[in-house]
Amino acid sequence: MTFFGFQLALRAADLGSRRERLADVVRAYGRATALQDMRSLWTRAAPILAECLPMAELGHWDFIRGQGEPEYESWASGLEAMAEWRASDFGDPASSEALILVTGIFLLGGDSNADRLLGDRCDIPESQWMTRETFGKLIASAPMLNLSGVSGCGLYLAPGSGLPGFSRGVLTGEGFEYLKAIVS
């Protein structure tokens, strides 16, 4: 099995209605396993995420062949546990600096069409890993996938509505060291 995942920290103050539109998609589909749900999830989410890329400050993506299932479950369980965080766990951001974390995860059959497509699209020189263009290319891949090769996928948004977002200190601190600055 193969794992693919991406995570973006977006400036909450600049998201406007996009945050609620993403939240609607997450509420509707969350972790999808049925083919129709996966197609609907990414057909709705990918254009909204593309609109959000200018607000992305930090990010991470990963593509792992061979150990995909444990990686998928690790990301999913960590993200689902975040729903239990108390407001104080997100830090105390000023409204102008609050960050929202959006994450997409995929579990792909090894050597499936989906695995090969994402493998090709993730074959990027290291110097370009953290560009908005790369994240845009990877997000745009989701609706292109032959979903018969996708065993599961999910879209997560944290914190949920009702909380302003993460402080930058939380997302650059312990447990989030993997998030790096996104460059033009």
C-alpha cells in the first residue's frame, strides 16, 4: 500500500467563506471509503483548496510506498485526536495571526493507476518541494485519481469552527516540526 498526504497551515483571517465551505465538505465526507464519496469529496474540495493556496504559510506533504497503511492510520488517528483538544491547546493567537490546518490523506493500492499518477506528480526536485505551485499540482491530482486504486481518503480541518485557529507558536513548536515555510 502507498500513502499520500498533505497539510497546509492557512491564515484564518484571509480565508473568508472558504473556511466554512471547507468545513461543509469535511462534515459531509470526513474519511471517505466509498468511491462516490471519494469522488464527491475531492471534486468539491480541490477547487476550494486551490483558492486557499495564497493564504498558505506552512506546509508538508509525503508520499510513502510500501508502508502506506500504518502511515495512513497514524495520520488519521492523530488528526482525529486533535478534535479532542481543548481551546488552550491551540495557543492564544491574535485574530490576525491565527492559522487553520487543512490536511488531505490517501491510502492507495501499490502499483495502482492512482499510485503511479501520484508517484509521477510527487517526483519533484527537492528545491521545489515547498512551493505553492507544487502544493497546487499535488492538490489538483486528487480529482484526477482513478479511485478504484484508492482504499481510503480523508480531509481534515482544525480547529473546528468556534475556535479562531492555531497560534504560530503551536504550529512551529513541538509535534509540528515537520511543517515548513511555503515559498512562492
